[in-house]
Amino acid sequence: MLGPLRQDAYLAVGLATLASVIAVTVGSGRHPDALGWALLLGLHVPLAWRRRAPLAVLALTIPLIAFYHQQNYNHSAPTAASMVVLYTVAVSSGPRRTAAIGCAVVGLMLVLKIDHGMAGLAVSFQITGWIVSMLVLGGYIRVHRENAAAALERAERAERTREEEAGRRVAEERLRIARDLHDLLAHSITLIGVQTSVAAHVLGADPGRLDRAAVAEALDDIAETCRTARGELRTTLEVLRDPGSPDSRGPLPGLHGLVDLARTAAGAEVKLTVTAEEVPPAVGAAAYRIVQEALTNAVRHGGRDDVTVHVRVHEDDGALRVHVTDDGSGAGDGLPGFGLVGMRERARSVGGTVDAGPREDAKGFEVKAVLPLGGPR
């Protein structure tokens, strides 16, 4: 593909050829002599740089064209070159500069034609029409190009925004999946760990008098926990595939089953109070996972087997409020992990907040969550 300089050089050669043909065939004025040919061909040379330096090309060609016309050479020959120069200036300049240049060119032409009487005045009007036409055409093309460039920039900016939004959604979905898997696996593994400890304790307490029923019960609890975990995993994957309508409302997920599992599998004393009825699915899922993580932390870090946990879930002032307290020692609550971070992310995903830490009386741990029923704001 030819570069702009080479394209303009070819254009200059073509216009010079056309001007030469016109100079010896049609138009008013005398045929060029040696000086005329030098002026006619010389004024086409700067056109090769018209796009690189349009004002400089104008400053070089206008005096040559004016001197050419003053010598009364064929007046039609340089017309095409002069129109190209004016068009180039209008395309590359603003409207004020274009208007000023147009007035200057028209004024120079009138000075040259002032001695030609009425015939010169008629020609001046004709040439002025061509000058104005070229300047208006150049200005129109300039505005069109600017609008096209602005539209392209807007389209590129919109595309970048879409790509950034897609990347953000992918990151959020990854975080959501990681959060779901953590909530599910951490709870199930904790319960399995407690049940395994019970089985090991039964086996090691008195090998001579093995309580087979207790061992079988502990193993059955482990199997039941595994089945529950598989069911929750299946449900989680279904939710990830089809999150459902965010505007629909339904009952809270199975908090009672969650509490029963903590009671039977981990031996914790759990007291549950639920006064909320139907809530948006996202809010219900967030409350379920927060309670699940709070129970897991109480069982894991409570410091004793008979830890008591109070769970209260109720609606108040347009929000679902979750309050979980335990009376354990909380020895492990300061250990690094993703449980508390996951609870806060769960709450934040529906526009809510979570506060978690030791109780004011220093007896146990508490989790408070506020989940707006209207979704994120």
C-alpha cells in the first residue's frame, strides 16, 4: 500500500499533466512560454507535501499561481491544483482558520482582477464560488472524519468496558464458586473430623470391651454426613448453573436440618429461633451459609464437646438479621482461614454486613449479620 507522501506525489504529477494539456488546448489567456511552463509545473511540486504541511504548501503555491495569472497565461490550467490546495487546508484546519484563509485568497483574487472591469468582476464571482465550494467540502470532510474517529473511540471504549465487565464477572463467579465449596466442604469435613474422633475414642477407650453399637453409630454418622455433603454439593452445582430469578422469594433454606446435623454429628447443643418467612433466594442462601460457617467455627474452635450455640434469624426494618453466639472458649478463632472472610463476602454479595468476634462478656464468640431484603444498594 502506497504511503501518503507517494500518493500525493502521484497526485501532483497527474495534476501537472492535466494542467499541461489544458494550457495548450482550452481556456483563456496566452499559451505558456518558458517562464509560464516553469511557473505552471513548479506550482505543482509542493503538492507532494500537501498533507504533511498544508499551510506551507499554500504559502508556496498561492504566490506562484498569482504571478502566473498576472502574466496572463492560460487561466484555467492551474485551477485544479489551487482547488486541491484549498481543500487540503480546509480538511486540516479549524473553521476559523479556514474562513480567514478563504477571505485572504478571495481578496488576493479581487486585487488581481480589479483592472479587468466588469468581465473581471464576473470571473471573480465564478472563482469565488469554486473557492467557497472547496472550503466547505473540506470542512465537511473534516467534521465527518472527526465524528467517525470519535465514534470509533467510543466503540473501542465500550468494548474495553465490556471486556472489563466480563473479566469482573468471571472473577466474581470464581469467588462465588470458591466460597460455596469452602462453605460446604469446611462444614462437612469438620463434622466428619468430630465423628471420626468419637469413633477413635470408642475404639481406644477399652479394647477388651468394645462397644460395637457406639462404633457403628459413629460410622453411620460419618456416612450420613458424606451423603448430606454430596446432596449439598449437587444443590450447589445446580444453583451455580441456574441461579434463578433475583426478584423471586421463597422460604429460608433448611436451617433446621443444618442445626440437627450439628447436634447429632458434633454433639453440640444448638438452639434455633427463626421468625422470618419468605426471603429472596440470594439472601436466604447467604443466611444459610453464614449460619453454617458459624456452627462450623463453634464446633471446631469451641474448645469443648458440650458447646452451646444460639442461632436467631429474624426480619427487622427491611433486613434479615442473623445472630449466632456460642459459649466456647474460642481458642481457635484467631487462626488464619477463610471462614470469617467468606461470611463477610456472603453478606457483601447481597449488600449486607457481618460483625464477628468475641462476646462482650468474653464468654464465647458471636456473629451478627444484617442482610437487606431488597438486595445490594
